[in-house]
Amino acid sequence: MAASTDAMNISFDNGFGSIGNTFNIDTSVAGQVTLRGGAAMMEWAISPDSGHGYGTYEIRAQVNGNQPGAGIILWPGDNHWPGQEIDMVEIAPDGSGRQYGTVHWNAGGADGYNAALYDGVQGGVFHDYKMIWEPGKITFLVDGNQKGVITDHVPVDYAHGGMNDTIGFLNNNPNTSITIDNVSYTPLGGSAPAPAPALAAAIAAPVADTVAHADVAGASTVAQLMASTGPIDWEAIASLVRDNFAHDGYWHL
């Protein structure tokens, strides 16, 4: 568990840092982690102060495929769903490969969310994804360009009476993948993390197309999956994601 007041930088040249909950990941390329098929990795989510709070999240990643399946996910620190999931990247279900960011919330026991499309962002190449989480506002940027601002249902972090989120990555489609080579977090008002030491042989636009909807999966079903403090059952979660996509055309928990 990482404290929200601590800056961090993970380059995957010298391990995984706080990202300790992993499933079926590919580390065959030095300094990179790739998720294909059914795969996931995340910081441990065991209590409301797990992970990080207000601040800047920066992730360099390449998302491949034009279907839902790959995502950069900030998961609720208490590991309970539905909750304050924030997704830095998801893929639209229309075959266009369009990317978007989302802010989720508990909509009376179901999953509601708002989404902002990342217009002009091409898949299949590396991008620098950035998210700034501050009181009442979440800003999404790609390669330094602002792509969306969401001010509705923005969660409050643990230090201010709410809950933190843990950083995670997911792929649940055989036709998609995601590769990550750097993850960093800087607390709001804090200093940027120092670059991680490498081992010698080591490995500004308006919000567009806002969407809100309720989830098909019963909250009690997902809550049972997420309530354990042990390893997350990623296969069961992936099955729920696929069911939701078949029901309403959106890839979501």
C-alpha cells in the first residue's frame, strides 16, 4: 500500500514497485509490461487509504486494437464496487478505436459514469497519458494536450475525508492488448518523483460526448467478487465486463 503523500515512479527496469497484484502479464521485453488476452496488474486495494489521492498520474502506454478490452484503471482503494473507479483509457465499442476517459460512481447500487472522448488520439502507438485529480475536477490529457474535464461526481480522496484509488491495468479481449513502460504519481502540490534507477542488464480541448448509464450486473454479485482482501478474481471480473458489453454496448464494470 502506497501513501497518497508519496510521489512514485515505476519504469519496470527494476521491478514493479507498488503494483504487486498481477495476473498473466508478459515481461519478456526489458522495461515493459504487456497485457494480452485475459491479463491484469494493479496496486493492492485493501482499505480506503490504499493507493493515491489528489495529484497527477502519468502513464506511458500503447493500446492496441479497435475493440473494448484494454484499459488503464484507477480502482477504489477499499476494493468495493460499484465505487469511485476512474479510467484513464478505455476503447469505444463502435469499432473506431476511439479512446476515452471515465469517472464512475455508485448510482444507488449500480454503476453510473461520465465519459470524455479523446478526439484525434491514435491507437497502436505509445502516448503519454496524464490525469490530474483535484477537488471537484478531473482533467485528462494525452501527449500534453487537454482532452477532457469532468466536474460531476468527482470523488474526494482519503486525506480529505473520502477514499484513494489504486493504479491498475486490464485486458480482457484476445483482439486487444496494452503495453506500459512508465507509471508515475505526483501528489497535488508536491514534487515530482525522481526517476527510478535502471539496472545495468535489466530488463486543451472541451469535454466531448458525455455519457452516463447504469450497470446491468447486480451490485451484490460484483461486491462478492471484490470484497476479498486476497488476490482479485480477474477472470470473474472479465466475465462481468463482457456481459455488460453484450447488454448495452459499453465495456465497463
